Amino acid sequence: MRRRRRAWLPGVAVSAALHIGLLAAFLTVAPEPTIFSIQSPPEPVIVSLTPPPPPLPVAEPDPPPGPAEPSQAAEPPAPATLAPPTPRPRPPAAPRPPRPAPPEVEPLPVAAAPPGPAPAPPPAGLTQAQLAGAATAGSGSGADGTGTPGGGGGTGSGAGRCDMIRRVQDALRDNPGVVAAATRAHRALPASRRALLVWDGDWVMNPGEEGRGLAGLRQAIAVAIAFAPRECRSQSMRGLVLLTLADGADSPRLALGQSQWRWSDLTGAR
């Protein structure tokens, strides 16, 4: 053991000596202080705003002597002025011929104002005397096959059940438009007229209506006749037929018919 200790003691001593030497060398070397240099600010530049003095005039040499100058300088000649042109005299204008006098025109006669529209004629109406003997609903017109004065006599089988006056009258009463149009036309009748004539072989034109016959009257009668039996449509009639569109003495009444006719004639069928 003593031999081993003696073997490593010299190495330890040498290592310790080296460390101590390095530490002493590090402590002995002092770092140099850092010197910060402070530069002085630049000197200000002085700018002068006053303009520099003008340069001194340089003396020019005297010109060489020349010919004597006249005492007064010659003035430039004045420009020549042009004379204004002389106006030429205009030839005298030729006299205009006198205008001929206008011919005498006879004044036209003032046209008279056109006459106004003629008053509309009253509706076609029938008096009480003209309605004498006219057949009415239920009066036997075609009911018994013989007819009554002014009524039509039935022809053919089934004539006894044809009461075309009542059939057409009921169809017109059920049409408010026809009743209103007939009422207006009936009120326009003169006091002496008792019924409005609407058909006398052709439809009668009444005032205020666009076509022949009252508004809707032709269509209502044509429909009522079209739905009647064939033997009733072809029933022969004579004279006038009176249709009453309401109950009462002042109710509108319509008259239609001629000397010899058939109900189918009102529809245009022959």
C-alpha cells in the first residue's frame, strides 16, 4: 500500500501545481478598460440671405473718332396714309308699278246653323179601340180548337191543349230584364195608348233600343216558343194578341200579331 501511494503522489502534485499556476496567471492579467469616445457635434453652417453686392462696372475703352454726327437725328418718314375709297353713286331705283285694285267679291251668305236632332218619336202604341177583340191568356185562343173573336183557331191534333198566349206571357213575367224594359217603354206612351206594339209581322223599333224589339224580348219569346210542342208552334192565329206582364190596371202590356200568322213566325222559322 505504501508503494501505491508513492506512485500517484507525484502526479497529484504536478496537477495541483499546474492549476495553481494557471489561476495565478489569469488573476495577474487585467483587462483593458473600454474607452468610449464622445464626438463633438458638427459645427453649424451659416447661410446668409442677403444678396451679394453687384459687380463693379468695368471701364470700357473710348471708341475711335468717326465722322461728325449731325446735330439732329433724322426722323423716320411717316407712313403714307391711304385715302378712303370714293363711294359710287347708286342708280336710282325704278318706280314700282301700282298694284291693281282687288276685285270686288260679293259676300257669301251666312249659312244657317244645321237644325238639331229631331225629337225621338214616341213608342208605337195602340189605342183601346185598336185593342178591341185582341186575344188574351185563357181566353180560349187555341184552347178549344175554334178560337174566339180576334183569337186564332187551332189546327191539327193537340190544339186543345195549346195556350201559347199564357205560355209566352208567363215566360216574359219570369224575366226581370224584359219587365223593366217594357215598363220604361210603356211609361213613354201617350195617355191615349193602352199597349205597346212589339211585332206586326216584323219587330218594331222603339226609341232607346239598339235593335228591333225591346231588350231581351225577342230572345225570351223565341225560347218560350221553341220549347212549346210542335203543333202549338205551328198553330194558325188571326189578329192581335195582348200580353200583360203584371197584375193591375197600370201594368205594362204588349201587343203583337197581324191578320194571319203563326207563333213560329216570331222565331223567323217558316
